[in-house]
Amino acid sequence: MLSVECIVNGDLEENCYIIHNKSYAMIIDPGSEANKIINKIGNLDVIGILITHYHYDHIGALDDIKNKYNGAKIFDYTSHNYNELECFKFKKINNFGHTMDSCSFLFENENIMFTGDFVFYRTIGNYDIENEEEMLKSLKNFIKLNDNIIIYPGHGPSSNIGYEKRNNYFLRGI
Ligand SMILES: [Zn+2]
């Protein structure tokens, strides 16, 4: 059983998540307040750091976190699609558009997905017009996923895919 905790970071209120079982932990998007994150981690053994994309508000504390937990493996859009690390089994799904290094991490057994700045509660991440086609492609893939998957975005509240399909303007008619 995995627990998910959210730590809101910095002026842009970025969501850093810690997922853990009793002993192992992974950090998703180490925002900008390393001390806040490290305090929350406590005695957990951090074995992975997951990066949804390299915007500053998501990785401001990355160097400090890497120094503190120097054995932790980094995962990002360049990682394998299927990953397994101790108790964690997850899929990396590239979803370019917001940036061309954006990805989500889907934990199929737990039915949870970390979407970064790709899909938020009732909206999506901003993107440059030249990346519109990529964003559309990413959204089309997103709506093929199971409705009951809970999404944890990089900003704002969590949601689920079914709710977003019905209520997110940007997912309608694509
Ligand atoms: Zn971003």
C-alpha cells in the first residue's frame, strides 16, 4: 500500500509529492523548498526522484535533494516506459506539449498518475502554438486511460480521469 503526500512549494504553489510505503520513498517534482521536503521525508529511504518536466518551479530543489539522497535514481521523459524499483512499479508516459520534456508517471496497481503541468483539475498546462499538435496528441492518449485513475497534478487539487473527461473543457471534442 502506497501513501501519497503533497507538499506545496514556492510562490507558484507547485505540488511536490512524496509516495512511500513503510520504508521506501520516491519524490515527484522536488519544487523549490528542499528543507520542507526533507523534513517531511523524515527517516524514509528515498530511492527515486521523478521529474515530470524541467521548469524551475518543479526542480528548484533538485540539486539539494540529489545531494541529500545521493543513491536515488532519477526518472524523467528519457527513462524507460516500464520501471520497477523495490516496491514501486510504474509507467512513464511522455506527454509533450506544455514542454517538450513533459511526462507523466502512472502507477497502475495503485491507480494513480502524476501529471505535472500536463493536465490539471478542469484545465491543462499552457503551451506554445508550435507545440499545439503535440499537446493534442498527448491529450488524445490521456483520454484513452481508465476513468477511475486518480490524477495528481503539478499545481492545484487532485482529480480523476473520468471527471476530467466530463468537466475539462480542453478534453471535450478531441
Ligand atoms: Zn511547467
